[in-house]
Amino acid sequence: MPLVLQSNISRPDEFYARLIAAHEGLNEDESAALNARLVLVLANQIGDGDILDEAIAFAARKPRDAPAPR
């Protein structure tokens, strides 16, 4: 199964609002820790090492090198 790069989140604006709300009141270190925990939870949900490797490689690209999600 390839890495999904097109929008795949139902109600993305609502998700984004909930994500931002989760960071309210946190300092920079706490916010970074929340992001790290979220990444680990979502990586566990995905579970497939090959997909996770693709996602890491995609995310590590500089914005000008990464193709835009479809």
C-alpha cells in the first residue's frame, strides 16, 4: 500500500481546529512534546514500517523538493 498524499481527512478544517486547540496554553516545549506523542500514536496506528519510512522521507524533504499533495 503506497503512502497516501491526497487529502484523506474527513472534515479537515474541524480536525485542524481541534489540533490547534490541543496546543492552547502550552509553551514551546510542551507543544513539541504533544506533537511527538501524536506522531508516535499515529505511527502505531499505521503500523506498516514501509509506509512509515516513506512518510519520514516525504516529511524530511525541503518544501521546494516535495511534490504538493493531491
